[in-house]
Amino acid sequence: MRETITAIATANGIGSIAIIRISGDTALEIAKKLTKKENFSPRYATLANVYDQNNTLLDEAIVIYFKAPFSFTAEDVVEIQCHGGFIVAQSILKATLLHGARLAEAGEFSKRAFFNGRIDLSEAEAIAQLIEAKSEDAAKILAHQMKGSLKEHIEEVRDEIIHILAYSEVSIDYAEEDLPEDLVRQIEDKLYELKKNLEKTLLASKAREGLMQGFKVAIVGKPNVGKSSLLNALLNYDRAIVSDIAGTTRDTIEEQVKIGTHLIRIVDTAGIRVAHDEIERIGIERSLEAIEQCDIVVALFDGSREVDDEDKQILNLIKNNANGKNIIYIKNKIDLVPKFSHPDIPFNLELNSKDSVISLVKVLEKIMDVTNSSDEIMLISQRQISAVENTLANIEEAFLPLETQELEIFSFHLNEAVKEMASITRPFENDEMLDKMFGSFCLGK
């Protein structure tokens, strides 16, 4: 008999309800002891008093019993919906522990659902990321993956590789005979088509990574061009100190704001110039890191000042460190006498960050919406991306032995490709990897 586990499944804090989840062979027995009720109809909400081990009333709650295998974990599950707040939920949790349950580890409910065949790894990862979704579009994609859309795609790819592999395995038994040229061409065509489709999925997934993790926007420029004012305007409150003194922002400042349907992270960087002290130098280094790590670069220039060497340095740094990123060039302080002019800067916007930043908000929203315009199947974790990259590497390695008809080597690479694709949904051999993955889930999930 497996241990019965329990945890609070709702976030800490004051709310109308909190949910205590119990899963395992003795879940129903524990619920009966807590409520002093003998009968619970599966999937029916039952109003019941909940008592501790000393028969002290803890709360009046709703108790729902899910009979195995018709539950999230495919085990007997009981959920107790009590009044929200830290004390009540903790008191009921403590009572479940005293009646024989064990406190669940992070992600243990999902882990049991996986081992009991209720979900596969792609669905488990979708569940975990849905909780932390950074945009409405991401939530929609993850909801589809919870229903198995990625699993179906992976199974199709896996079956296609196995189908190709079957030609090779059969032919190995007749090694003294060369494969017909038309058969080799058919296998090559299938492999090329498979490779093309996987590369398309990989490219779309990497391009839309910000959709899952939250788009990161770095505001860069030399000192006193209005970066902190722009951040404050986007946040609609004074988060960063605004001053005429160069070097006021000594480190990167990071905040979140919702633009359209997306939750984005905005980084106000230290002004990039020749550093005057060690602290400022570290701040500038972090600014350069922010450019490399962000999805969108907002390059700010002061329209009221003539171009100088610092402006040119900013332009070169962006060109050298922002490869493939969306760059928005902005001429700021247009309410003052215009003096800035540079033939190599393709300004997207001209504005006064102390007045209105609506035009920038619209441009940011458009970039993020276009990023989600693809209908491609999407990989939602680095683990999944690595598996597809390894699959592609093995497919690439398989072409040469196919051409020379070294079928054992060809079959080896295709077998490795099958294993890599299968690892996205159900790898049975790596317990350490599973423990690490489910351990990243929140408690109660």
C-alpha cells in the first residue's frame, strides 16, 4: 500500500476558500475521521463539520471524494474546501497528518498522476506552466497541451521514425543484397520531410519562448536620455529615481507590467558609458547582459542633444549584442529643441516619455502578438527543446550510413531518435530526471 499524501493546494494568504488535498489508499478513511461521517458519494459535494483529533470543531467545509481511478492522481482523492486563511487550512492539514497522511513533496500529486498513467510528461509540464502563464495566449496553448495535443504530435513523429526504421531492420536480415535505389530514395525523402518539420517546430518554439517565460524588454541608452522616466511611465508609478545627475541608475531595475494580453518584464539598465567607479562599471556590465538576455531592446536617444561618442557606442553595442532580437529605436524629449540626427538610426518612434508612451505600448503589443501568430505545435520547456535537438542530430547522422548502406549504424541513430522523442512524453529510465522535474512544481500540485 502506498503512503497517503496531503497538502494545501491553494496559495497562501487570505481568501474565500482554501483547499486541502488528500491522495492515497486511506484518503477516504481520513476524511471520515475528520468529519465523523460514514458516507461520501463520489464526485458529490458534501457539507460537513471538520474536527481535529481532540474533537474540536475546526470549520464547516465542503468535502468532495473522487474514487480511484477517476481522479487526478488515479488514486482515491479527497478535497476539503474550507474557509480561506492561513490558520484554518493549516489546522485541517495538521489533522490529516495526525490521522496518518504524509505531507506531500512539491509536485508529488502530479508525479503520481504520471506514474499511474493519468498524464504523460508533456501534459504534466503544461499543467505546471499553466499555473505560471505569463499571457492569455500562453494559457490557451498550455490548455491544449493539457488535453494531449503535443503528445499526439510526438506520437506521430515517433511512429514515422519507427516506420522508416522497419525498412532498415528487415533489410539487415538480407544484408547480402543491396537495397533497391528507389527504396533508399523513399527513405531519404521521408527523413528529409521529418527533419524539415522538426526544424520548423524547433524554430517556432524558440521564437515564441518569451510567450511562455514572459517577454523581457531592456531599455538601453546613455545616461540622462530618459530611461527611468520611460520605465516609470510604462509602470504608471515612480519606480525608478529620476535625476539630471548622470549615473543615477547604478544597477538594472526589473519590474513586471501587463501590455495587452502579455505580462512582460521591463529592465531599466544603467546608462552605458565609460564607468567612473567600480560600482558603475558592474552596473554597465549588467546592462550589457540584459541586452543579450532580453527579447526586445528599446534603444533610447535624447532628441534634444547632438550625437556624441556615447550615442555611437550604444548603437555599436546594440548591433553587436542584439542579433535576431526586435529593436525599437526611440527619439525621446521631442518637446525640446531638436538637435539629434544620425543617418544609421532607423527611428521607430518619437515621443516625450514624461508625456505619453501609448505609441510605444502599441508597438510592443504588436511585436508580441505577431510572435504568437504561428499555429505550429510548440515545445514549452528546455527539456523538450533538447530532446528535439538530439532527435535532429541523430537524423542528420543517419543520412551517411543510409547512403553507404551501413544499415546497423543507420538503425542505431534512428533508435536513438525514437528514444529522444519518447522522452518528451514518457521516459521510464531516468528516475533522477523525473524527481528533478516534478520537484520544480508548486506544493499541492
